[in-house]
Amino acid sequence: MRVIISLTEENYLKAIYTLSHLFEESEVSTNQISDHLNNKAATVTDMLKRLSEKKLIHYIPYQGVKLTEKGRQTAIKVVRKHRLWEVFLVDKLQFKWDEVHEIAEQLEHINSDELIQRLDKFLGKPKFDPHGDPIPDANGQLNIVKAIPLNQHKIKGLFTFVGVCEHSKTFLQHLTSIGLKIGDTLKVEEINEFDNSFKVKINKNNSQFFSNKVASNILVEIKK
Amino acid sequence: MRVIISLTEENYLKAIYTLSHLFEESEVSTNQISDHLNNKAATVTDMLKRLSEKKLIHYIPYQGVKLTEKGRQTAIKVVRKHRLWEVFLVDKLQFKWDEVHEIAEQLEHINSDELIQRLDKFLGKPKFDPHGDPIPDANGQLNIVKAIPLNQHKIKGLFTFVGVCEHSKTFLQHLTSIGLKIGDTLKVEEINEFDNSFKVKINKNNSQFFSNKVASNILVEIKK
DNA sequence: ACAAATTTTTAGACTGGTCTAAATTTGATC
DNA sequence: GATCAAATTTAGACCAGTCTAAAAATTTGT
């Protein structure tokens, strides 16, 4: 009685999963999905009907959708595979962190439980991907230590850079160009009221300014 | 002006490539392809028209097909990816040689030149896959040292086991169960006329009998 | 050389995934 | 609570890839 889930359906489930976690756990609208996947609302409606028939989502016309437990399991497995492959690409094949997304989008649909279990072991059962995003474990459990963007801490002091919100190539390349990597220590020396920019020292280097836009996309933890 | 080649089209090209090399380099028929891919002849005809329009094959109705240079390059790239991924699965993830085919069938369609170049380097630029099949290089060149099945050597003496003809799980598991691995030395001690079976010693172990069916699917080189 | 058997192609239909254009529902505003 | 704009769904179309059934071409056997 196993339902077959196509690559396209997997992508819809992943999109719904991602969108529902953007702010609070919540319902996702047809338009949000069509924006995210770059296709038309009518197309999304058709797919929602199919996913609903397969019991992968709860769908009430005009009301938005939520994943069922089965849908959530499927989505999180795709996320797990995506993030594990990103670790493989960076750690083993020496790709840069801004180069791996498109390839992982393909690899995440390879279907073999045995493969993913062995890959996980081969990589040393990593807990985070190269962008600091947590990797769900084999049971679909996720480390929920959600870090907070730098600009939301309104205090000076020491932080550890643990992840990014924005995953675009240009943003990641920008961070690389200013010399910032996951795990670095950030010392916030000044917070400018008028434009919400931050004067920050990376590790022991010279201080530089982070715009609010940069600071809002950098996830940090207070350094112990 | 780059033509997009779908996963399905890649599989047809690979099938044509494989079938055309089975005996001599030759034309491939519609029925051969439909048998190989387990679909109907009518389906194959449709696809042949499409591949022909894309200049990937030379197709004359009722006459069979041959790959164009572009088609051959595409097919051989898929073969290269398949075999490199098989090496990865066996060497890095410790899969057994009879477990990797289905997974590699999926991985062979991942589309990234950079990925395959880095994977090749990571694996140490292997020349052969776990079944002894040669891996085409990045330019589509293939080691053409075609080994010969054991049963075609009508002489006793020492051989090296370099590959298999048959790739089925059951055959590979059979070889494993009799303790035979790529690279092993085979000493042919007797050839029985009446059933064409072979009495063979693997490395320094006890002698055993190979049926003609086994001997015909084992590729060997005369040991220097 | 011609009829029979086989192979291949054509015709027409279906599914998944997409689209545009039109109709419907929701919900915000006055 | 009636109206209007935005969001969503329905209707109808298209393409890729598959099928079955029927027609056409090729090959084979006597």
C-alpha cells in the first residue's frame, strides 16, 4: 500500500515545509507556493488536490494547506538528504558553500534509504550543513536550537556565527569576501542607532561595519 | 543553442550505446531497444523520432538507428557518471558490488560537469568500475583493451580475473559466494570436453568447478 | 516470387505536470 | 451589509512519455 511520490511532488512538499516554518508554524497559501516554486497558482491548485488525495497534506479550498504527518516525514527526509549531500560536496569534494545548492537540489531526490544511511556515517553523522542549518536525524527529529539574527541582539559583546538566513550565492560570496565563516567569533563594538549598522570585529581582525541587511541574515549565539 | 536532453532521452541513448556494442559496432533495432528498456515498440518509435530531430541519432524508419557523434558523447558521459558513482558507492560507502547498480542508475543523471570532475579526482581517477568495466575519461575516450571470457581461452594455465559480462545481482552474488573477486588469479587445471566446465584454482585455494555458463561470463587476461 | 510471419510505424488515447483565461470565493472597506 | 480587489479555483489546452490496436513495411520460407 506504499504511495509513490514523484520528484515534483517531493518539491511541493519541501516548499510547503519550508514556507510553513518561515515565521511561525502555520498554514501556507497557494500564492506563497506558486511564488516559491516559480509556477502559476492554477498549477499549484491542481497539485494540492493530488497531494491531498494521497493524504500528504490537509487541504481546504481557499483556506491554505498544512502537511500531514506522512507529508512532513517525506519533506523532512528530502531536507535531510539535501543537507547531507551539501556536507559531502563541501567536506569531501571541496566545493565552496555558495556552489552546492543547485547540485544538492538534484541529489536530494535520489531514492535509497541504505545510501543515505551510509552517506551519513561516511560524513561522520554531521549535525549541521555548510550553512549552519541543522540536519534532521534518521527519525525526522530536528535540533530546534533556533539561533537569532545578529541585528535582533541589541547588545554589544561576543557572539559565535552559527548560520545564515539568506542562502543566495551573492550573499554567501559577500560573507566570504569579508572573511566570515561559520564558527567565527564576532565582537560587536558599536550599534549605530540611525541606520542600525553594526561595527564588528571578526575573530582578532580589524573592525568593519555590517549593514543591517547583513546583520539580519547572520545567525549568532551569545558566546559563552 | 544547447539542446536539453531529458532523463528519459539519456536512458534511450545509453541503451542504444550499450546495445550497439554488444557484438560488433552495429545498428540497433526498435525491438532490441524496447526489450532492453521494458517498454513497447510503438513508444520507442516515437522517441526515436524525437532523438532524430535533436540530431542525437541517425534514424531511418524500418532500418534501425545509430548514434551521431553528439549522441555518442552524451551516452558515454552517462556511462562515465554511472561507473564513477559505482566506484564511490563501493570504495567510499562500502556497498557490495552487487548492490550498486540501481543507485548508480539514479545518480548517473545528476547534471554537473564540475561535480563529476571533482568526484573523479576524489576517487583517484579510477580506470575501472567495481565490475571491471572501463571508465571513459573526461573526453569520452575508452580503454579498449577488451578482455575475453574464460571459456573462450581453450588453454590451461594462469589468468587474471578482470571483469564480468553478466551484471545481475544473482550472478555477482554467486561469484562472491565462491570467493571470487576482481584481480584474483585463476589457474585453469582441467577443461572438460563433454560439458565445457572448467576446473579452476582461485589464488592458492582449493580447486573447484566452473560451469560453462559461469566461465562464459568471467572476463580474464592471460597472466604475465 | 509470392504468401506468411515478423517487425515497425501510425493513429488515437491516457496521465502528470504545466499553462492562460475565465469564474468563483474571500475578506476588506465604506 | 453591499461592493470591490485580491486570492483561488475551474475549464480547457498543451507537451512528454507512455499505452493498445491497427496498418504498413520488411524478411523469410518454400
